Amino acid sequence: MKFLNSTALGTALGLLMATAAQAGCGIEGGSVRILANDCDALGLVIAEAESCAGDGVTVEKNMTTEHKALQVPALTVNPAQYTVAVVANNSIVPLMNDDLIRPLDDLVAKYGETLQPSQLIKIDGKIMAMAFMGNGQHLFMRGDVLEKAGLEQPTTMEGILEAAKVIREKGIMEYPLAGADQAGWYLGNEFVNTYLGYGGAFFAAGSAEPAIEGEAGLKTLEMMKAMTGYMEPEYMTFTSDEMKAMYLAGDVAIINQWGSMVNGHIDPTGPAPEIGAATVLAPAPTVGGGSTPAAALWWDGFTIAKNFSDEDAEASFIAMVHGIRPEVAQENPSAATWLMKDFTAPETAKGVLGNAGAGAKPYPMSPYMGLMHTALGAELADFMQGKESAEQALADVSAAYRTAANEAGFLN
């Protein structure tokens, strides 16, 4: 399988281009059933798609943080439980591997007169997804806390540790940092981000053999553990949503948060407008003296499931393209790093765009990266809790990955 490469993704982010459907929905009938992650920016898009309901058209949604676990079984049954799966770099791979989504070339030709090439995610020459949002994690910092501590804004992970030490020593906050370190997907993602910052490779060149047990892997775990020294003791339970709640409660000063969640952190009509006003947004930090941001680049987009009628596929495509029309981005400029046509990026998008401009690497889209991510999320927990060494943790990850990759036919 061939996947979107870093050049294509960087171009899409740099151009800030995507597109839209016609002014009205124009659907004659059909059922639209959407499975998606639960986040602010996706909620805007899906709400617009829901506006297409009526006159024989039904639109239903399931926005849940468990969407990755649900998508394969939900789209495997015939007919599929959902007609639309909102995906990102990594979550499209298992759908492709199991042949659960349909090519969109015909629908683009029929309803995509305003769509531009930078939005089309092509795999093996076929359009398999529509990207509408660039994403990634970057720094959200309390500028007022940094000023009170007499600190400059940190730009490196080492600088964040130094800033956290000063904030604690001055009695401003005992636990100034927070990270999404919950065992499972989140913990694996934290490793991926930091490991990319160190320039690590997940697999041996040209193969599915794991390659994480070197110096970059050990340094990554050392840095991840060092960061937890300035986090609440329950750090292994935190997701990005808990991190947001802690930040808005005034409990932490520096987080590496998703760009798609920026609006919920700085909303002047939200639960903590004073914290939003004091928030400084910046690209993800570098680490280890390198220049690559320690955060993967992502795209978010939608796919259309294969196991249901052409009528529902057409209705679903039109509704989703209605949801990503340029007006949605223009009317909600701070909600995300939109890729819609004629979108002028505001200051709130500079974190993700700064990552792209500094050469952040896309989240790997190899067919076996999902197995690696799962192994990382499961096997690093003991190290993070001080129960085993970094060397043993990485060896456990490699062993768990090899077992899964053998079963999947990626390794012999």
C-alpha cells in the first residue's frame, strides 16, 4: 500500500486549501450515520452535516473517544453501522487493510467541482478520504504564570523541565505540567511524539522489523519520565480531555495539547475566559538539541464505508462536504487549522502551522504502525510506574509488536 507522504501533507498544510460542496445540501434521500472522535472542531463539521437532515434524509452521529476501537467492527458488518468514519493518518490504515471503505473518485467527479487536489487523500491512485483539517499537538502555556515566575517561554522539552522547576520552587504551582499519559493509545502517542523529536525510526529501513531499542528510544523514555516528576501523581490516568479540564481549572501551566481543541481552551465565553486570555500558543517543543518538533503532523478527514447502498454513500458524501464548506472555517477561524478554500489562518492556528513549518514529521502511515502503537501503549506502563527499566520496557514493546506482526503476516 502507498500512503500520503510528508511532502504532500506539508503542502496541504502550507497552502491551507480544501473545499466544499454546493451552497445547499441538495440530497434527494438516504441515511447518513457518522462515527467520529469527540472534539470541538469535529463537532462543528458534524453539526453542519446534520443540517442536511429532512425531506427523506436522516443524519445520525456517534462522537466518542472510543471511535478507533469501534470503526472496524462497525464497518465490517453488512450493512455497515455507519456510513461515514471520520479518520486521521493512523485510523484510516485498518479500514484500508480490511477493505472497509470505498473509493471516492466517482463522487468527487459528480459533486466535487470545488474540491482541490491538496484535499484528496489518495492511496494506490484512488481517492480514499477527504482531508479538511490539519492537526497536531503543540504548546499551550499560561503566559501570566511564566511572567510571575520570571521565565521566558520555553521552546524545548529541557526548557519546559527547567521552567516547571522554577514554578514549583517559587510556590506558584506544585504540579505545573500535565500530559496525556493514560495507558493505551495516549501513552503510545506520547512516545511517538517525543521519539520523532529525537529523530527515531520505528522500523528498520524497508521492513516491518521494529527499531526502537536504540539510543533514541531510551532517551525518549528518560524524557517522558522526567516530565512526570512535575505532574499530578495520577498522571497515568490523564487523556487530552482531562488535561484540558486541569488547564481550565488553573491547575497546570504548560501542556502539549491538540490544535483541534484550541477553541475550547481560549473561548472568551467559555468556563475560564481569564485563562484563555492569558494563554500563549506556540509550536511543539524540540528535544535533545534537535530542530524537529516533538509532535507528529496529522490530517483529519472523512471516509465513506463500503458495506451499504450507493444512495446512502451519495447522501453521506454530500452531507459531509456540506459540513466542510469554506464558510464553516471562515465563521469559526479559531476552532482548528482548517484546510478549506480561502481560509486565512489566525493566530490560533500558528501552533500546528509552526510545527509544519519547522519540519515536524507526519504520523507514520505504514500498515503495521497501528500494531507498534498498541504495543507501546500496553508495554510502557510498567516503566512509567517505575516497575521496570527502560531497556526492558523497549524489549517488551518489540516482543509484543513482533507477536502481533507475525500473526498479521507482516513478519515471518
